[in-house]
Amino acid sequence: MLGACGMQKCHQEALKKNRVSLAKQLVLKELMEHLIEKDVITEAMMEMIQGKSGSFSQNIEFLNLLPKRGPKAFSAFCEALQETKQQHLVEMLLSTIPSHSNGNARLNSGYEEKLPFPISESGISQKRPRWQLAEPMEHSLDDGDGPHYPQVKRCTLEFYHEHEHMEMHKELENFSKLPVHRDVDSCIVSLLSHGIEGGVYGVDGKLLQLQEIFRLFDNANCPRLQNKPKMFFIQACRGDETDRGVDQIDGNERADSPGCEESDANKKENPKLRLPTCSDMICGYACLRGTAAMRNTKRGSWYVEALTSVFAEDSRKTHVADMLVKVNGMIKHREGHAPGTEFHRCKEMSEYCSTLCRDLYLFPGINSVI
């Protein structure tokens, strides 16, 4: 089945399902040169894409354009990924195309032979998927405007209010309203996803703002957790710049800045206790604003690994803020090892922000052995 722009529907769905991963991992520069040779995009389109700020934004612009480039665009894209040593993205895309897709969705025989397929642990080659790209007569090689679309029909107000929030937001909202919060001492929310500054992506590729998450648990919207510590740990990128790191200069000089403290004059006690809208929260981030979060391909996220290691060892005697300082120290001294890639000797720096009003101890249990 062809989509409105000539691309096979199953290929459009594969691009959509893998949109976030592609936006994070695509290396476009050489890839676009190959696609110009294959008449999939024009030089004007490449200049338009390169005009976007940052690799993530460029990748998003490219992914918005690709489905409009006709029925051959998907196979040409996969070939270009092969030619630019991005085979893992081809395998990711093909793995999400349903095996029951009809003949029109199979890879053409010329391209199929070029694709290596994974080997099972037994050493026996797995059966090749039966996908093939058909080459119907209609084409849509426009300059990016695409064909005329029918008028979009609007949803009802009732439908909007019922479905306006994505699943992650709804789950967090339901969690924030649990009656059990009245009887607990604290609350922890961990989010592991792709992201940008100020937001994280759901599995549907939609962005959920962090401030929306924090708002669900503030003193106004979650009264059962008033005056109780709320901990948030965010494993997600906050931008697309990789911290390349710098060489340390010898020397122990340190710039100290004096501090000052002011007290309220003639302060009168308010007979009714009031709280700020947001308090008693501490939030740890895997990386600094504008930078990417790193992960080890075998052990996973640098930040989560450091976080779990420190908490497992020190929560018996150390409060949370001090443990996050130790996590920062571990992340500071770690660097990437990937010779020949942009990630070799790259760095990451975690951080946390806090409105906690007291030291927070987790008390993981009491050792009865003396």
C-alpha cells in the first residue's frame, strides 16, 4: 500500500517507529551526498537541512523530508546507510517492518543481496525477511512541497480532553495521585529516555516537558507529598553537543569567592503556615544543559551505573545530596573509548539541583549483625 507521498506505508511506519533513534544516531553529511547521487534529494534540500542548528535538528528536518521523496526513497536510504557504515540503522528499520507485509513491501532483489543479516548464537544464519521495495510507476520527486493533501478534519473537544496526554504523562499523573503517598516518607521518579533540554521523549516520539512532570508532584497538585522529599533522576540527553573534554593544566590554584547572608528585618510571624509552590525536591541529571548523555554499549548509561553503584554502597550512612556529589565525581573522571569516532575521549558531566530543606537519608535497612 502506497502512502500519500508514494512511499510504501510500512516503510513510512518503520521511519516513524524509529524516528527518535534515527534523529539521535544518523550521521548525515556523507549520507546526503549518496542520496543526491541517487536522485532522492537535491543540493537545495541538503543546504536547507544543513541550515538547521545542531545535528539533532538537521536529522529531524531530513526525516520530515524523506517520506515525500517517492517509492524508491526508502531503499535508497537503506543503501546509503550501508555505504556510510551505518548498517545498524538498516537492521533497526527492517526489524520493525511486519513479516506479513505483502509482496509490494519486499526489498528488491538487487538490494536484498547487499544486506547482511544477523547470525544467531548457534551460528546458523537466520532466515532473511521477505521484504522488497516495489517500484510502481508513480513518482513524487518534488522539491519538498509534496502533493496536495485533503483538508484535515478536526477532533471533538471531548475527544481532545480524553486523549490529550501521552501515556508517560498519564502514568505519572496517576502515580502522583495515589492515596498511599499520605503514608510514605518520600517519593522517587526515574526517567530513562532520549531527550533535549527541558524535555524527554515517549515511545511515540512525542516530547514531554520536565516542568510538567515536576508540576504533578508539587505542593499544589500533590498535597499528600507536601513536606516530603521528592527525588527525580533523569537519564536523557539535554542537547546534541558532545563534550569533547579538555586537557587539565597542572596547578592547584582555586578561585574562592566571598559569600554574604542577609536576614529579614522586623519579620512578623504569619499565623498560618504557607509553603512555596515547589519545595522539597531534588533532581539529578545525567548531563549538563545542551550536552549529550553517554552510555556504554555493554553496561549501559554512565550515569545510571554511577548512581546505582554509589547508592548501593553509601545510602547506609550518607544523605542523598552528598551521594550525588560523589556521582558527579565518578562521571567527571570517566571518558569515552571509541577510537576513530567522535566519541573517543569524550566527556560527560552530571549535575543536580535541590530544594530540599533537610538532609535526606534513605535508610536501606539495618544490619543486625554486630
